[in-house]
Amino acid sequence: MVVINNTGVQSSQELSIERQIEKIVEDNDEPKWVTDLRYRGMRAFQSAPQTDPVIADPLEFLSDQKETPAEGIESLDDLPEETKSLLDELGINEMEQRAIAGLSIQDGTGMIDSSFRDKWEKKGVVMAPMNEALKRYPEARERFMKLYDSGASQLAAYHTAVWNGGIFLWVKEGVKEEIPLHLFFLIQQEALTQAPHIVILAEPESEIKLIEGCTSPILPKHSLHLDMTEAYIEEGAKLDLTVLQNWPEYVHTRPTQRVKVARDARFSVTSVGLGPGKSNITDPHYWVEQGGRVDVNSIILGRKDSYVDLGGVIHLEGENSTGINNSKAVIMDKSEVITRGKIDAAASGTKGHISCDGLIMDDGSSMETYPGLSSRVEDAELSHEAAIGEIKSEELFYLMSRGLDEEEATQLIVQGFVEPVIEDLPEEYLSEIRKIIELALKGEK
């Protein structure tokens, strides 16, 4: 398929994207309507605005690597040693000792699948690679790429064109599962665009927990993780999502979330970044219907000259809906962190609160915070608070006088700083998050 622009000549960008599309289509044997959607994204790329302050051209993140799914993965012991060491940095081996019941891993653009899928499907939980799900499940097709505008930006258009991998998670009505599912994205190649697409469907009165991990070894060149998640939390359902990130300083991450929360449903997301990569820019949107609730919690450890910009809007569209956005940032190594969460109240009886706190560990690091509140009704209750500071010398002195060295005292203070964001999470989450914080601060003064 050849597409020409208004001048009648195919641009070099279109040609480059088209070659990627052709390779993906050849590898995946996908339905024609999916391929048509890719070409729509390619055409949108030319006219879509370039809104990213860091990435001028997404096409510089290319890889010719051919991925093939691994087979026979039934536990973490079956993974390659390099992959296991990366997961160990996120504390996952500790989780397996308490019996991990679900695991899917995307390595580069290919999928390392697990045989846990059959066991989960018998419980009413479907977790399938996205390419497969679009062929097998109408529920996936009906919701795929419906919650975001592919022409909103060049990165959105690029994702539409070259997405590859990801999962479809479908929790059937009334199913309640306490043991969390695990999904991990690994980048182990240089100059790679990893663009998984995730669709989550939690049917009425269902409950599920999902842990999503992202990591990579140190790379000689930069890579781009451009994932998009669409989540449908139906009436009375509950989804708890924990995102653990450990990107090195050469990876750019652009996670995008679009979530619809139905009547009396609840969506909670806690994002913890050991390493945000070279840059991490987010712009999630959550639409909340009557009696629904969204809790957004984030802990960012800005390190190694990273650039982090946390945006996002909670749209309170239904009466008596609630939105909470809490962020904690620990900033060092001349990193820059910006938080700009917003709550928009459009219905009676809505409640929302934004809290943005930053702890600056050294000179040269910086933080800006822009909490935004908007109301179109007279009885909405919206509030925000923000604070930026440093570790006080008297706090260090007090702890060191009790026998701790400076590193131990610093870790303890930072643990106390972020604890309010994570204290209500289940213990299986806390063990991983606390290990991430400990690793991030090890050796920092």
C-alpha cells in the first residue's frame, strides 16, 4: 500500500513508517481492519502536532530486530538469566516465593507468554496477547483504540501506526481475585520503539489486581517505550493497578492511560519509579460516572539528569463521584520534575483533592507543581496542596545520633516521606515498592 501526501509524493517519514507497518503485518498476520487503522495513523502523523518537548522525531527509535515469542515459560525459573536478573531488581523473586499465579512478559516487541493463561481462564480471567485477542475476542475488538485520538499528537499517531504487543485483560462479571496478575515490559535492544497496546475490561462487580513492571539494562543508545492503556471499569467493578518502573538514563517513556470508570466503580493506580529514564511524560485521562472513584498515586525518584512531566485530568462527570491525585517526588542528580494534575468537576456532589510534594536532595535539581481545579457546579468540593523542600539537617543529625550512618538516615527519611502514598496498599505491593526505594537511594547522600 502506497500513500502519498498533498504534494503527490510520499514523504520520507511516511515511507519509513510504511516499512515498519509492512514488517509488523507480515509478522503478525493481522486482520485487515487493524492494518487499515495503522495506515490511518501513518497519514495522521504528517498533520498531527508535535507536542513533545524532548522527542523531536519518533522515527529515530528504530530497530530491525525480528522477535519471536518464547515457549515453555511456566515460572520465573524458565526465563533467561539476563531477564531474571532484571526482574529481580524489581523484587519479583520475592513475590514468586509467595506463589505468583499469573505472569506475562513482553521482551522488546515480542511476547514471552506463560501457561498460566489456561488456569486463569477457568477462573473467568482472560489475559491474551493483543494480536491474538483482536482475532479471538469481540470484546477486545469493540474497545480497541476507542478512548484516545490518534491525531492528537505525533506520538499518538505513531503508536497507532506501529503498535506491537501488549495484552487484553478481561475479567468477567462477578469474578473477584485477590492474587495479582503480573505483566512486564523489557527493553534489551538499543534504538528500539516498544509500543505495546493494552486493553482492560473489568465487567460489573468484578475485582482484580494487576502489577505492571517496566525495566531495561543500560543501553549504548536511547530507546522509546510508547505504551497506551485503555481501561473500562464497569458498574461496581474494582481494578487496582501498580506500575513499577526501572528505566535507565537512555530510555524515554511515554505511558498513556485512558480510563472510563462506570457507576459505583473504582480504579486505583499507584506508579512507582526507581528510574524514570531520560524523560518520562504522561497525560492520563479518567472519566468517572455517578458514585465512581479514581485514586491516582505516584512516587517519582528523579535521578541522573532525568526530565519528568506528570500531567493528567480526572473528569468527574457523574454525581457524587470522587477523584484523588497524590504525588511524591524525590529529586536528585540535576533532575527536573513537573507535576500538573487537574480535576474537572461537572456534576453535583463531586469531591476531589490534589496533593503534590517534592523533596529535593541536592542543588541543581528542580521541581515545579501546577495543581488545577475546575468546577461547573456550585456544590463541588475541590482542594489542593503543594509543598517543595529538602531534608533538614536536624533530622539527619537526630537519626545519626541514634546510631545510623548518613545513608541509612537518608533512606529512613525518604521512606517516611513517601509512606503516606503507599500505606494503604496490600503487603505484596509494599514489599516491591520499598525495595525499589531502597535500591534507588543506595549510595545517595
